[in-house]
Amino acid sequence: MRLLIPFSEAKPLCDIAISLGVALGPDEWGDDGISLYDYFQLTQQIALKLRDETGSLSSRSLLEGSTDFVIDTMMTADNLEGAMHHAARTYNLLHGGNYNHVERRRDRIAFVINDRGFPHVFDRDSGPVQAAMEGVLISVHALLSAVAGSDLTEFVRIVRTRRPKHDPSNGLLAFWTVSVRCGSTAYALEYDLATASLPIRKDAFVARAANVNEMLFALIQKREQMSLPPGFPTRVRNAIGGGVHEQDDVARLLGVSTATLRRRLAESGLSFRDLRASVLNENAQTMLRDGRSSADVAQTLGFTDVRSFSRAFKDWNGMTPAAFTSTIRDAIETT
């Protein structure tokens, strides 16, 4: 699946490339737009030509080597959360404003970019600037992945953009396999909180920005080789499995209205109630098999108390959690 950026949003970048004599290959420009891979290739070639790592898209340029400087500061951190804070502070220093920060959000950690007041060359609310900022999110993800020494995509939970409406055909948004929240007040990458404690890779692999660029292109190639995103029922199941249990909350997470969520599930012959019960039951059985108590399972799955969990579990399986655990124990002893 080839990821393409609409012509209207890529044109300013391509115009800059043409003015600098940067060659445009046969696949870089077409009626459907420019590929995500080539978009970043052009961005890097322009940055090298101008010795400005913003590619002249900001009136306050970043000198060549700025990303290397950011990486050097990240290398002094003990874990990825510390590296994220170092990156945010260093980029703020280089850009001359408080545009980046890191937030803990209950079960997530987020790298947030608020471009209010940022010296964009083009209008802040224009498509090309929104595209550029969404490209920055992908670049930040590649940077964090390189620093961690592995692809962090599986830890991404939500991506936020100021773009008012989600266009699933836009390669900058189609790059992500999780929910993309449009109309946000800032751009953000929200990772599972477990990401915060990951160690960073302090070796030559991340010593230069060129190596981060290798990670960036590897991530794009990996995404393009993936199958199409999972169907709507699977996305609902994944949301419930990830701890979002209320129908309205799942709808918001997937960027649809509650009525639309019901309708799209009904088209597949499903209801949210049955899907939720199925996922919760699977999770409950797994946790009980792992030896966790009913009280622990009830709390983890969001039940008000053990009694309500036990009633639900008996409705699902025809036996209480205690009976289920006893059956599992007897089966293990028999074998």
C-alpha cells in the first residue's frame, strides 16, 4: 500500500526543490501527489542544500547539525521519558519558543507540539503547514524509535493533529495504524506509559541524524508493506481490549459518533454490548488463568465490585470465577 500526500499539500515543498535544482524523480510527482517516502527524501535534500534543517519552512532556520545536537542531549538521559524531555527542551531552545513539552496522561506519555506562535512561513492553518507538522510527528517517532533502539509503533496509542478533518487517503495520516484525533489544539504522539521506562540505546547507531533518517525510511517501508488497516469491528475490539470500555469513549477514540459506531457494527451483525462482553470475558479468563484474584480482575476490567464481576462472568460462562479457576487448576493437576 503506497502512502501518498495530496498534490496541494506537497506543492510548496516541490516548488522549493525545483527552485534549488533538486531533482524530482519519476515517482516523486504525479496526479495523485507525492509518495511519503519521496516527500521526506525531498525534505532532507532541501535541508542539505539550504543548510537549514527546517527546509526554509520556518522563518527561524535550524542550522545544519541541530538534530545531532538534540540527539547528544537525549543520550544523557536514563530512559526514554528523560530523552523525550531533553528533546523537547532542546528543540525549544533552538526554535526560540516553548513549543514542545512532554505530558503524562494517566496510562500514557505524550510528546506534544503546540505551534501557536511558531514562525511558519505559510499560514498556520493551511494544508501545507498541517502536512509539515504531521511530517514532524513521524520524524519525532523515528527519532524516539532510534533512541530506544527499536520500532516503537506498537506503543503508539493516539496521534493528534490540528487538521480539522481526517482524510484517510492522506499518507501522513495513513502512516499511523491507531486512532488519529483531528481538530486537536496541538500535535501530539501519545505512547503507552510503559514506553517511559524503556532504556535508551547509547551507542553509535543514534550518534548521527543520518542514522535516525535510516530509521524513518525503514518505518515508512514497513508500513507500506503492511496489509490494509483492520476492519471497524477489530478496531472496536482493540479499543475495548486497550481499556476503553464505554461505548461513547470508544466512539470518540475512533473519531466517529456513537450512532455511527452502532450502525457500522450492526452492518457486521454485531452490537457493542456483545462485543464488549466478548472482549472482557476473554481478558477475564486470561487473567484468572494467570492466577490473578477475582478482586484484581474486577478492578482491572472496570467493574464496580467483585459481585458485579462474578455475576457477569457467570452469565458469560455458566460458572463463577471461582469455579472457572478450580476447573483450570484441576486440568493442570490431571496433566
